[in-house]
Amino acid sequence: MNQPPQHSNKASATAQRKWYQQVPDPMVLIFLILVAAYLMTFIVPAGEFERETIDGRTTVIPGSFDYLADVANLHLFRIFVAIPEGLINASQFLFIVFIAGGLFHILQRTGALENAIGVAVHRVGAENNPRSRNLIIAAGTFIYGFFGVAVGFENNIALVPIGVLIATAIGCSRLVGVVMAVGGIGIGFALSPINPYTVGVAQGIGELPTFSGWWLRLLMVLACLSTLTVFICRYVVNVDYKDDQPAELNKRLQDYSLSRRNIMTLGIFIAGLVIMLVGVFTRGWYINEIAAMFLLMAIVIGFANGLGANELVKQMMEGAASVTAGALVIGVAASIQVILQDAHIIDTIVNSLSSLVGDMPIAMAAVASSVIQGIINLFIPGGSGQALVTMPILIPLADLIGMSRQLMITSFQVGDGLTNLIVPTSGGTLAMLALGKVSYAQWLKVIMPLLALIYVMCWIALVAGHYLGY
């Protein structure tokens, strides 16, 4: 019997897929955004704010924007030069992904984390009980949310693979673990009542007591983490996720146990995390110091489990190789900002978007401000940097239109923080996805419906906050 040509089957399968299901490879997607940014430089005129340094912080002088006449158009070849420059600029994120990949590869080899999670899940009984499974997902989501609230965003990169192991242990795909971990950390950071990077800096510029107005942000973060939990339990667990690198447990849950060496390994890992958190809070540690701590943890854990120097290096290289694709996406995404900075159009975009708010009713202006901050976050990733650029403009604007400074700052926090989960210029998010081995395109497909719902919830909270005198 004649068999139909294989290529016709592929064509038929492609034709059956809807247009919105045909998502390009993450590298292709980000390169297209890079090209769009390059084309934007021919449309948006160059401009710049004057800046001044006060108490070591460089801030924008409101009303100082002026167009620049002597900025030449970028050559087409600049697109390709921007990619290696972006890799250099994002090097700290690349290195932490490679080092954390090595660390978790060694941890996986020891079996300590897998054994601990297997024992815990078996005792809860989640392998055969959807209710217990949902309880574990809820607990994991809020724990990751707590880390986002209290610790930060990029500081939690290394915790993502643990979420994948938890999801695997309860019979779910790695996508469930990544949404639980990255979503929990991202929402916790975005709406944190005590976020020093966004709220702290913005309230300093707005001359408000540090972390004042915390109650509305607390209600928002609890409501949104609850929504994330329901979203995972009702939707993500049922997503037909095609996993190129399926995470599988090595044995049945009832066969897991913890050895003394496992307990020692976990003790080293937890001690390392505690030291890292102390460094973050008391020494101002950031990505480079955290990466160094991960490297030290990998070395100590490797030697404690009997690995020689050569074998330790081999395992680190294998772990780094497994996350190379995701790490390179981070560098290519960073080239977008290189193009925008070279063309001097970031300040023009900020000035134009900010001027849109002035004529709106106050409640709608609060909502619009969050949307504007979300757009700006594509061009100025990093909450502190965005606060330093936009708050000197928007705080006086809030005074002029009768909006409270507190509401404007919360609007900024919503717009800046939530879009970290989707903008390709957020190195921390791409690093987490790389460690979770979920592609950027896969992530967007599953997280966008949730983000739309959470934005609506936050907009309702901003409008309510205005009418409650927040």
C-alpha cells in the first residue's frame, strides 16, 4: 500500500494549527523585536532630559526635555553589532545562569533534592490525591511569592529548578513548576509592600515615608497570588505541554528516603542560601556576589559527595551546557536596549508617554500610568533605574492633576513589576526560564491570560485606592 508523503502530513498538521499557535522560536521572536526597535529609531526623534546627581543618585530634572538635532541614523549593520554588545552588557545574567545550571546539575547528581521532595510529597500523599496536589501547589506558590516579596526578583533565580522538581514529584509537567516558581516570585516582587528597588526608591523621590501605603499593596499581592494558585490548579496542570527535556523522577515516591549524605548536602545548600540572603540584605549583594556564592556551594557540595576536581569541573560544564540556549536568549534580548540607547530615543519615549496622562480623570490616569510604566519597562528594565527616570517627571505631574503621590507610585510599581514577567529585556525572567528549561515562547503562551486578569485586578485596586483617599 502506498504511504502518503511525509512532508504532506507535516503540511496538513501545520495547516490545522491556528495562527496564534504558530509561535516562532524565542531567538527568532527576540530578533524580530530587535529589528522593530531599529526601525523605530527612524520614526522617533532623538531627545534627552537634563540630569542631576543628588545624594549619589542621578535623577531627571522635570521639564528639561529637549530634542537632539545632531544624532545620526544608525547603520543597518548596527543591528548585528548590538548583539555581541548586548551579550557583554548582560554578562552577569549569563554567568549566573551557567553557574546555577552547574550547581543544580551537581545537586541532581547527588539526589539530595529529589530524595527530599520525594519523601515530602509521599508523606503528604499528593501522588494519588488531587486535593493534596493542589495544596502543595498553593503552598509552593505562596512560598515563592514570599521570596519575591521579601528577597527580590533576580536574587531568587536559583530556586526555580526546585519548583520543577516539586511539579515532577506530584505528577505535573515542568511547566507547572516554572509557572509556580517564576509566577510566584514575579508577582511577589511586582506587588511587594516592602520592595526596596521600586517602592523604596520611588517613595524616596516622592518624599514619602519608606514603605508607607503598604496595606493596599499587601491586599493586591495576596489576591494575585491566590489567583495564580487557582490558575495553575485549574488550567496549567491540564495544558498539553510538549516537553523537549522532560523532568522525571528516578523511582516511585514510596521508594524515596534520605541518607546522611543527602541531609548533609541539603544542609550545605540551605546554609549557602542563608548566607546569600544575609549578604543581600546586609552587604548589598547582587548578581555577581550571588553567582559567586552559587559557585562556592557547587564546589563544597561536590567535594562533600566525593567528586574529584576533574569530575566536579565536568559536572559543572554539563550543567552549564544544558542551559546555554536560554542564556544566549538573554544576551540577544539585551541588544534591544543597546539600539535604543545608541539612537537616544528612550527619553523621547518616556516624555511622550508621560504627557498622555495629564488630561485624564484621576482614576483613569492611575490606570493609564501603570500601562505607560509597563511600556517604559521594555526600554528601561530594572525597577530602580525606571524609578529614577520616570518618578521625577510623574510625581510633579501627580501634584498638578490632583493625584496622590502614593497612588502614582503604586501605579508605577504595578506597571513596572508585572511586565517583568513578559518583556524580553528582563534578564532575570529569561534567566529563570533558562534554568527551568521552558522557552520564552512557551512561557508567553501560558502566562499571558493570567497576566491580563491580574492587570484588571490591579487596575480595580488602583481606582478603588483613589476613591478611598489612598
